[in-house]
Amino acid sequence: MRRTIGLYALATGQTICWVGLYYSFAALLLSWERDLGWAKTDLTLGLTIAVLIAAVMAPLAGRMTDADGGRWMLTLGALAGAGALGLLATVTTRYEFLVVWALIGIAQGLCLYESCFAFMTRVLGADAPGAILRLTLVAGFASPISFTVGATAAEVYGWQVAVLGYAVAIAVLGAPLHFIGATLLRSVTPTSTDTTSVVSAEPANVKKAVRIALGKPTFWLMALAFPLIALNHGILLNHIIPLLVERGTTQATAITAASIIGPMQVVGRLLVFRFEGRATMLTITFISIGGLIAASALLLVAGVDTILVFAFAATQGAAYGLVSILRPTVIADTLGRDGFGSIAGWLAVPYLTGYAVAPYVGALLWAVGGYDLAVLMALVFGGVGFLAFLLLRALQAREAVNV
């Protein structure tokens, strides 16, 4: 009972934090572009800086998780994010905008999925994958909440009111729920009898595990594949509303299509239950990356065809929903669970870097060749990531035969 309450408290806190600290950017991009009059490249640089800082913080967050479980890190990170959003509502210059997004990046690195998943793997051991799946089933609704509530509030009351609403929600609900959920989960002993899967917290063992992981080709293949997948999703997600509006789709339809992506992530994650035991997590991840490629192809040819636009949103959401939930499990299954927080932290650096530069790369591609070029390059990034995972599967299969 304590585990269930703790898990869903943490899941709700994560949902609120994702609503305000990440998806708010895509929800408000059109409002900022219209009201502030700044170039799209200037605006997207803000989110790029934020996620880059989160990437730099990932190894530190991993070490903090290995040291004490990460409860205070998750809580204080959420509070810091609320404060930064409060400052965002007051900005009047590009410089202020970028500085505040840098502060938001610190909060992202402390309290969003990377640190939360490492915390859950650390305290729950082999029980973590199922718990992470349930958490993301709830948090998958963050994007439609942010898109619909945030974009609507910005249109009616102004973007400053929308940002302050995000800040208040995180401070009053998100941070306390993080503390309550993490506290309850820390008090629960993993039910699995496989005690070897619980992450070691001994510093010497952690350093040894990291050295071993860095020496494996599979580590570097994941360090290549995950950032490319993040580029694909980050470009399409953060530009989806202006992309569709520029093509002639109504803003209401564009917001609806963007809102589908989050719930379809939940649907994708539910598919794990159906295929659990029938295929490895690596295989399911591989298939999901193929889904991202298919989604990019759909968007490339969709034009203003509403059916194809919604087909893209559904496919992109379901495919990325699987990739994002299975990534920590694939890392643990491939590289082991000893020192998982630190290993996952190091792998989070290139992944979050890809996610960080995605909005800015999308804006640059738009400036050069319009959104058709941006979608085409997202397709290319996904394709190269697919090839990297193909090689990763081959190496894993060979290692299994040699064991």
C-alpha cells in the first residue's frame, strides 16, 4: 500500500513538473514569437540552453542518487523550477529570457525523468522497470495538459499568467508530491528476490562499474543512438504547432494534434504489457525506433491532410513513449545495474544534449529550407539511430551465444 501511494504521488509530481518545466515551451512558443517579436532561433535557444545544462548535471545527479537515494534532489529541484518559472513571467529582454531558461535547466536536471528514473532504480532494484512504467503512464498526460491549458490561458490572459500558473502548480503540488512519493518509496524494500539487481552504493564498486561500462562498444552505440532519437523527437515535438500552422492547418487542429502525442505515449507504454515475455526490451525498443521513422515519413507527406497529421501524432507518441520508458531498462540490461545511477547519468549527457539542441536545430533548418527540411532531417536522424540499434542488437546476440 505504501509503495502504491508513493509511486502515484511521485507520478503526479512528475506530471506537474513536466507540464511546467518542459512542455510549456512548445505550448507557448507561438505566443512568445507573436508578443515578444523575437526570432524563432532566439526563442528556441532558451530551451536548448536549459536541456544542455540538464545534460551537464546528469552525472552529478547520478552520483547524488547513488549516495543518498535522491529524495531531496527531486524535491528541491522542483521548488527551484517553480522559482525559475516565476522569474520567466517577468522577462523583457532576450538576455533575461536565456538566463532564466538556464535556471530552469538546473531544475530539469534535478527533478525530471533522468534523476527520477535513477532514483527509482536505486531504491527499487529489479522492481524498478514496472514502477517506472506505471509512473510514465500517468506522466504521459503532461503534454496535453500543458498544450491545452497553457496555450488557452496564454490566448485569453497572456503568456505571463500561463507561466505563473505553471509555477504555482509546481510549488504547491509538484514539489510536495515529489517529497511524499520519494519518502514512501524509500521506505519499501524491493519485493524481488534478485538482490543482485539492487544498485550498489559503494563508491569503489560504482567507479569500477562505470569503467567497465565505458569499455564496452554497446555503451558507445547507445551514446550514439539515443541522442539521434532525441533529435528526431525534440525537433518534431517542439515545432509541431508552428510547423502545422505554417502549412495551413488551423491553430486549434495543430494544438489538438500536439495534444495527442502525450496520450499516445501512454498507449505505447501499455503495449509493453502485451509483449512482455515475448520479446526482449532491446527488441521492443528497436521496433519502436522504426515507428519513429514511420511517423516522420507520415509528417513529411501529410501536408494539411488531417488524417495523416493525426496518424503522425499517434505513431510518434506511441513509438517515443516506448523508447523513453525502455531506455533505462535497456541500459541496465545491457550494462548491468551496479553503479546504474552513474552509468545512466553519463549516458544521459549525449541523450539530453541531443534533446537540448533539437529545438534550435529545428529552427536553423526551418530558416534554411522551411519545415519540410526540418522534418526530412528528423527522419534521417531517426534512421541513423535505427542502424546503431541494429548493430547493438547484433552485438548483444553474439555475446549471448558466447556466454
